[in-house]
Amino acid sequence: MKELLDAEVWIFDLDNTLYPAECNLFEQVDVRMGSYISELLKVPRDEARGFQKRYFKEHGTTLRGLMLNHDVDPHHFLSYVHDIDYARVPADPVLDDALSQLDARKLVFTNGTRRHAESVLERLGLGHHFEDIYDIADADFVPKPNPEPYRDMIARHDIDPTRAIMVEDIAKNLIEPAAMGMKTVWVRTDHAWSGDGVNDETVDHIVDDLSNWLAKVVKHGA
């Protein structure tokens, strides 16, 4: 595991990665997505949910499907769906301490917005650790796992992928980083989509609790 501490850059996904999936922020986002689609397409909520899940599966994000199929303004959509209560995200002193001891550059790479990421990081007490947030707008609204945002993110931040680690809760989002030469960490959750794409070639480390795992890494190197 020495390669973990030798890495120059750690890249973290945000949702269900830097905070536990049990916080269930997505429950609120999910409801607001359904409301938005129902109003946009003038369909009942159950039909709207069908569009929501199909677009997520086919395009990586519901937003991408709405943009391609219904010419939705991404800024308006994201502002609406992220108008949520962040109070259920607690501060994480264990992860704060572990990140403090991790001698590497640290970035957030999210399919969400910068504003959403900043709100989450403020609640966690972790914002001061990260040199930047690469969000969906930076990616021109092309989400992970498409290759383009990964390539743009590493070019923009001058990252050598072979000296970087990617941490994600959705395993298929680790396929491209692994192909680039990054070491990968899958934060396993109970969500149905979390394990899509899991295999030995794309996932180097599987963890259930990022905070405690990273605390052990920085303390023992394993």
C-alpha cells in the first residue's frame, strides 16, 4: 500500500464518498428531480421518475439526458434540484485529521455543482483541504464516466495519472481513471448503481468507511 502514500494527487468524488451514503442527500435531490421533470414534461410523478432513471442509466446523469432530449437549461435544473437541506451532513473530524496528514494535493471531482460541493464541504469541515473543485460546469456538462471530463480535469490541473489516486462511490466511474494509470478506491454503498463496473482491473481498493480507512492509511500505510 506504499503507493497510496507516495501519490502526488488524491482526487475525491463528492456525494456518498466524502460523506456517508447514510446521510441520504440524494433522497432530497431525487424528489426535486422528479418534481422538475413532472412539471417540465407535464406528466405524472411516476412517469417522470421513469424518465429520470432511464436518463441516468443511459447518459451518466439525469441532467445530460434532459439536455440532449429536451434542451433543458443545466444551470436552472441544477439550481432547482440542489435547493436542499444540508443539515443531515455532520462534521467529520476523523476524515479532517486524516486529510491533514495526507501529504498530497487534493481535489474534488464531481458530477454536481461547485456550489453544492462547497455546501457539503462546509458541513463536513473539510473545505480547507482541497485546492480546487472540478464540477459539472467545468466539464461542459459532460458527466463521468465519459472520458472527456477526466482528460480535461487532469490537463487543467497538470496531473500525472500514474501518480494519482481516484476515490469514488460508483465503480464504473473508476474505469477511465484505471485505464489512465491511476490507483483507484471504491467506496462501496448499498445503492443499486454503486457496484456497476466492479472488477479487479479497475478497482484497487474497496472500502466501506472512507474516514476510518484513510485514517489507517496515513497512520500505518496500509
